[in-house]
Amino acid sequence: MNKEATPTAPSAKDPSGPPAVKAAPKRRFGGTPAQILSALKFYKYLAYATGVMLLLLVVELIIRYAFSSVLVAGGTDTAGAAHGFGLVNIDGGVMPITGGVNLSTTVLIVHGWMYVIYLIADFRLWTLMRWPFSRLVLIALGGVVPFLSFFVEAKVHKEVVAEVAANPKAGKRY
């Protein structure tokens, strides 16, 4: 007679058996999958826009401090001639063009406000995913370090989609 051995669970006194496997904690989101994916889409657009504006800001700062120039559109120079579009030398901190739009300053302002909206998108995604605070800080750094927003966004996007797919019932709270 061929008797098959049936595996038995190790007793508490027998430490030679495999350790008991703990069940993974049930994943809970702060919103529904649709809300999370919507927040992810908003975050993605803001991450790319903020990354592009940050690169423009870096170029603007190089032009300003390395070449003592700013980008200006329109206005008139000190001789009364019309200025179209181009770099203007700002020796001594004085711009010799009156009127017109200082595009260098515009880049600074637009990036600043876009970063604020980017932080709101980060916060929304962070709260819906219920991640630790350190994760929010890492994502927020994406809008401060050039090129980092593109890499962080790709990583976050991949992780959020995978977590939502792996836990389809985690967001059904109502």
C-alpha cells in the first residue's frame, strides 16, 4: 500500500517547520479607482508642464547671470527705436527698454505658480493613494530639480496603475 504523506502544520513547539506566512494588510485607497486615475492624469500633465517650465527657468537664469541679459518682447529703447523680440543687456541691473514684456520675468512667475498647482496635484494623488509623507516630499522635489519630474512621473504613474489594478476593491468604500 502506497501511503502518501500529508503535510502538517508545524506545532508551536516544533520550530523546524517553515515560518507562518502573515497575510498582507488589506490595501485601502482614499478614493475610488476613477478618482485615483483622474488625479493621476492631472498629476501627469502638471509634472510635464512643470518640468518644461523648470527647464525654461534654468535657461533664463543662465542667460540672466552668465550673459547679463533678459529676453524682452516689444518696447522702445533709449534712442526711441522700436524693439521687437530679443535679448537685452542689463548692465548694472538697468534695462534700457521701456514698455514691452520682460519674458524672463514671465518665465519666473509662470513657473512659480505652476509649481504651486503641481504641489496641489501631488497632494491630491498622495492623499488618494494613502502613501507615507516621505513619498509626498519625493514627488514634490520633481518640480525643483531639473529633469526629475519626468522620471518621477514615469515611476509614480507605473506604480499607481499597478496598485489600482492589483487592488480593484480597495477603493470601493461606499
